Amino acid sequence: MENIGQKIVELRKSKGYTQEELAEKAKVNLRTIQRIENEENKPSGNTLKFICEALDTLPEKIIDYGKKEDLKLLVLMHLSVITYLVIPIGNILIPLIFWVSKKDKIINLDEKGTRLLNFQIIWTVLTTITLSTALLTATLELTNLENGYISYVLLFLFVILNIINVAMAVIIAYRIKRKSKYTSYPNLIQIIK
């Protein structure tokens, strides 16, 4: 939330408002506006909301000030999921490095990174359980010398889950690059917030 005051000054001037006019429209004390614009204070949630309504903008636009848009980094973060094919749990570790190091600098990285990591954690747990159960079942089927097909079904499910994960990473990365809708993983369970 750096440079909020600077962003408010720019928006206020672009609207042609004086500090007094903004204070009046936002129903906020003039001294509060002056302190915020001089970076002496950060606005509270309600104050920011009132100022944004007076300036006809969204609070997210002001809070994201100082962040930059970097679609290439977002694409790279989503494609980094595929590293699990070479590095065990690379689908979590590599995106986690992107998320931790850049979430305060890149627009949308915090939200998209959180969704990506939550999805990958759930996916990793599911595939680990599926593969472990398949291997255990295969071992039991071999020792009993029965023709069991449960291990084959579970291995097939494991392969399908892997195909889905790679496909989702590629599709979402492509959509981010093209600035399409639905450029994030589904928000199934929030493990990381």
C-alpha cells in the first residue's frame, strides 16, 4: 500500500478537484486528505472507500498503485507448475517462490498465486493418494495372484489427473497471455490465503 497518497493526488488533479472539494465530496476532514496525500497517514478502509467514491474509482486501483502489470511473469508462474514432471513437488515450490518474491510487486499475482498454490496442494495430495493406493493394490494383487483390476483403474486415474494438471497450466497461461476471462485456477479449498 505504498504511494496511495500520490495516486490520490493524481486522481484528484485529473478530476480538477481541490483538496477542499475532495474532502467535501468524500465527506472526510480536509486535514485527513492532506495527511493522506502527504503520506503522513494511510487511509482506513472506510476513508479510502469514501475517497474512491468521490473520485469515481475502485479502491483496488489505488491500492495496486506502485505495482506493475507483468503478464510474462504470470504466464511463467503458471507454466512453472509443469516442473513437477522433473522436480518432485516442483508444482508447489517453484510457483511458491514466484508468489512470495513478487506478490507485492505485480498486479494480480497475489490472488492468482494463491489460487494456483491451493489448487496444486490439493492436486498433489490427490495424486499421491491415488498413486500410493494403486501401488499398494498392485502389490496385494500380485501376492494373492488374483486378476484384480483396481490397480489399473487407479493408475489410469493417476495419468488422467496428470494430464488435467498440465492442460490446465497451459490453458490458463495461454488465457493470461491473451488477456481472456477465466485466467485462474478454481478456488476449491483455501489452504493459503
